[in-house]
Amino acid sequence: MPSVLPRHAAATLVEAGGRGSVATVRFNNEGRYLVSGGSDRRLRLWSAASGGLAKAYVGHTAGINDASFSGANDRIASGGGERLVYVWDVSRDEPTAKLRGHQDAVSAVQFTAGDNVLVSGSHDATVKFWDLRGLRSAARSTTHFNKGHPGTIKYPHIKKRTFTLNL
């Protein structure tokens, strides 16, 4: 039976991780660009067609664990070891926001549909929902994962305090 998997990489992004490891790679919604980040603390925007570096974003003070494009492809969110969530306008060289609130490294970032809310997860066992219209963390929307009870989230402001996710 012939193998359907390629035996060789079709392309390689040279220095995708700079001088360190690559922790995240994500395509934008159109598939025209991708973003990479890792231990060298730089977020890189790449052209998918040419494989060339379009832009590098500098601002993280620790390694980057995750990055995500907004639905409109005009912003990138990133998070890493410094416990901050960064929001970048793809056309600017500096972050438009640094969102504080996690007590440990940020491990995941994702824009919601409509791009008004950004969700971040952390090694501190929390998931935070950031209202980007006001660029603040809504404390009432902070969820805490119950350690030892996978798939369960606590909402401190709601009377029924425990919800179970069907993962």
C-alpha cells in the first residue's frame, strides 16, 4: 500500500525560531500569512506564498508559548512566560495592549468570533476572558479550572458555581 504522507517537507521557514525553539505556528484565516513564536521572544509574521519574513514583533521578555490571529486578520494575540497577554496590530511595531492578570505563564490565546473577546489560558489553572472593547479583564468572567477535576470550571460570581464541559 503506497504511503499518503509526504516523505519530505515541502518548505522550511529558515530561522522561524530565531536562535531558539519554535513553540507556536498559526496560519491567519485566509491562509496567506502565518505567525511563529518561541523561546527567542520574537513574534514573526511570514508570507505563506514566498516563505519570506514579512515582519518581526519585539516586546516579549520571556519565551512565547502561543499566538493567534483575530478573525479579521488585523490583530495577533500572543502569550508566554512573563504572564502577560499581548495584543498586536499587525501594521504596528509595538503591542497595542499588554493584558495582566495571570499568575503563571500564558499557555494559550484565542480570539472569539467577532474579535471583541480574547480568551487566554495559563499554567496558573485559569482561563481568562478579555473584553477587547475596553482592553480589560472582566473579573466576573475569569474562570478557574478545578485542579484534580478535568473538564470542570468554576465561575465565582454565579450561584451555580461549577459547570462541566463536554470535551
